[in-house]
Amino acid sequence: MGGRGETIEGPRRSRGWTLGALALCAALTLTACNGDDGSAGAAGTTPGASPAGPSTSPTTNPTATATPTGAGGAEPSASAPKPSAPKPSAPTTAKATPAGKPKSPAPTCDHTMPISPDEIAVNRYTPEGGFHSLIVKHGNWGCGAPDSDGAPFETVGKETFIPIRDDAKITAVTPIVESTENKPITLDSLIEWLVAHPNQGLVFRYHLGGTGAIDTLDQVFTP
């Protein structure tokens, strides 16, 4: 009987030690879990939260550029006007004059009157109308060429006739007479020369009398 009782007691003690060991292991396991939770809570982190990284936003304005300091270390004001670059001036082109082209000579005379009031170029003679008349053209003195002897008498308009008195005072020079100084001649001598030398255009200075006929006629010497 005594041997059988020991046999039964032995397994009971082994079972009780085994249960106690399991209970101790369970307690240690809970303590270890609580320690993990507590350390995690002390660290202040939550599951799933990502660690805070460095800020990616720049602290300075990316468009800001360094401005050079002025003389003496003073920094120029941002509102100061920027110096503008000088505009290039347009190139001046000189007008070239063609080589070998001489300048036109300056005029040597001045036409103050378009028609001479008392000078005529005598071309012919006519007895039409029953009285003596000179066929003439009016005009004025032009500008003579540098190598010419004198200025020409330039006629204008159409031919016209002017009556001349029989007793008109007339003077003439070459080629009517052999002289460069005025010599008195008669109306008949003048008519004979005009009939023999028509359209010569000799220049005369004239004066009209009260009847509208020439009473004075003086030839103008032209070289």
C-alpha cells in the first residue's frame, strides 16, 4: 500500500511543478510585453508615423540675386534706377559728288525786268498804212558767256511794228556806219540799209512822241 501511495504522490508533485512553471512563464511574458509597450509609449511614436525629415521648403527667395555694394561698402537701394545703355547714333553718310563734274558758273547778270521798256531789235521796214514803220521785236539783255564780247539781246514774243516820224532824230554805229560811236543818219539812210540787210536784229533805244510815233532812235553798240 505504502509503495503504491508514493507512486501516486510522485506524479501529482510533477504535475503541480509543471503548472507552476507555466504560470511563471505566462507572467514573464506579460511583463515583457508591457515593457515593450511602455518603451514605445515613452519614445512618443505612433505606429505608421514616418520620421520627421528635413524641411524641403527653401528659406530664401530663389529669384533674389546678390546686389553689388557701392563705393565705400554701401549697398545701393533696390529702387534706384538702373543706368540705361547709350543708344548708338545713326551713322552719318556724306553725299559724294561725282568726280570730274564741274560746278555750274554763277550768273554774271541779273534780269530785273522781263522786257526792256525802251529797247527793240529792228528787223525790217514797211510802208504799209501810208506811213513809215519799223518791224521790231521786244526783249531784254541776257547773260553773256565768259568768252563772248558782250551780253546778247534776247527777244520775246511776236514781231510788231512801230511808226517812225520822217523827221526823227536817228544815230547809228557799226555795221550801219563805219564807227563805234553814234553818228547821226537820216531816215532814208536807215531804210536803205534795212532793205539791203533784213532780219539783222540790230538793237535800238527809242522814244515815242506825242503822236505815238518814234521821234528819237539811237543804235546800241554791240561788239
